[in-house]
Amino acid sequence: MKKGSGLTVVLPLAVALVGLGMFSARADGLNRNWVPAAAKWVVHVDMERLMKSETGGYLFEPASDPQVQAKLEVARRLLGIDPLKDLASVTLYGLKPGDREVVAIVKGNLDPAAVETFLKAGEGYEALSCGKHAVHKWLDKNRGNRPGYIAFPMDRAAVMAGSIESLQTALDVLDGKGETIAKGSALPEFEGPADALITAAGVKFGESPQPAQGGQPSMFQNMDSFSLAVWETAGTVSLALKLSVNPPENAAQVEQVIRGMIAFALLSREQNPGMTAIAQSCTVESKAGVVSVKFSHPAKALGELIKAARAKKPGQAENAGETEKPADAAPAQP
């Protein structure tokens, strides 16, 4: 995705809504009637199931930090709910490989008035409309004043997009206009169980724009489609990934690249035994142009690896007695 793309505009607000806890809802899987058949990729995160899972406990552990707790307390007082418990789901999809084509649907018992107040406090707020739907526009000054748009087309759901055109398409689908992936699309069949924590699929990677730096890796240029699912059962985290390669004969090359990554992890046994154990849990196979990667590992062991990676912050001093000084330290607060 390009720098300043629609994802960089839409996703921060989606995360902010989740972080503020503007939800009170049950867990939900992907609603295929909400995604247009023309979508090039879809990612669905079941936030409630993830928060209740053992894996989610490790992922959201930083919420116990005093500074984070102080921010969460503001949300509790403002909204009267617990941000760490009252979460539902987030669905992201892209209509085109290009810029600003990301749509986010956040599901739950949102308070449109609270969101409007939150946005009005920012830059460039403007009240618009898409047909019968009221739309709120804002500008993100931290991302080059890129615009973002949000609407509340139904109870328990908000829709956000990086362009008014993408928002209009999303609203039309939610209003029952146009085809959806529920009736068929170019997306591959979704992997994993219906109660997966994360579900994703995508097509036509070769049409995606080049990254701002370095260009696309050839492995991704070869990918015609992918499907992914992550779920947790009885303390075990499982992952299923399928990569459809075009032309099919290049599948062996993709398989070799993935096996090379696994081999590299196995070589770091002494430095990172946790990553080695994960690598040993992976299986890879290639058949008829489709590369399949499967993984199952105890959630506790994976959590310990997450904690270790979080503790090793960028720029951390090599020696225990060495203290790294930031180049531009912030002034002390009273």
C-alpha cells in the first residue's frame, strides 16, 4: 500500500473506535452480505472472540500499562462502558488494488453522537451526505491531511472509507443494492472454522501498485489469490494459509521461499528457541499450483514469544548495563 493510502486514513479511526470501546455486542463471523462481489481482498477480525482467547490475552497485555489505563478510564467515564470487554468485530476490504480504496465496517452498539463529537474536535470536520445517509468527513493532519469518511447506516454498525466513492459503494451494498460475495465472487473459499479469530482472502496481487520503496517481491507478484484463517481451540493456536500461484509451475518457487524462511528460523535455535519451535510446527506443501501452509502451536508458548518480542524494543541496548539515550528526548512533564 502506498504511503498515505486509504488504509492509513481509515484504519487509525477504526482502531480508535475499538480502543475507545464504542461497542457492546456478541461475537460475529464475517457477514458476506456486507462485502461487494467486486472486492479484491477482505480481512475480518472477530474482536470479541480474540479478546476472550488466550492469544488475545497476550496481544492486549499492554492495556495493563498505567498510561494506557489512564486513557481507557477517560473512555469509561465518557461512554460508560468497558473498552476491554465490549468489543464486536472489524471488517476491512478493498475495492481496487490502488490507493484510497479501503472500506472498514465496525460492528457494535456505537454512539454516533459520541463519534461526531470526537471527530469535530479534530481537523477539517464537515457534515456531508450520501443519499439518505449522513456522512462525517475529517482530515488527518498527521497523514498529509488525507480525508476520511464515516457513516452510520444501521444500528450496531459504522462504515468508514478513504474516499467518498468507496463509501457510497459500501452504503449501496448495505442497502441491498448490488451483488455481494455471499452470491459468489473472484475471492477464493475462506479457510478455517466459522468461529475463526481472523479470516482473510484476496485476489490479483499482480495488479497491486508497487510499494513506495524497493518494489514488490517476486513471490507476491506470482500470487493469484490467497486465503487465511487463524483460530484457537483448547489452548492451541492454528493457522491455515493457501496461496494460489499463477502460472501454476511457479508454485514450487513460492514453496521454496517459504521453506527457506522456516529453515532460517530453525538455524537460530540457540538465539531464539521459541521461534524455532514455531518453525517446527509449520508444514508446507504444493499441489496443482496451490501452496498450503499449516501451523498449530500452544497459545501459551506463542504468547511467551510475543512478550519476548515486545520486551526487545527497537534500539534496545545490547548490554544490560548500557543505557541508550534518545536523540531528541521529550521535555520533562511537571
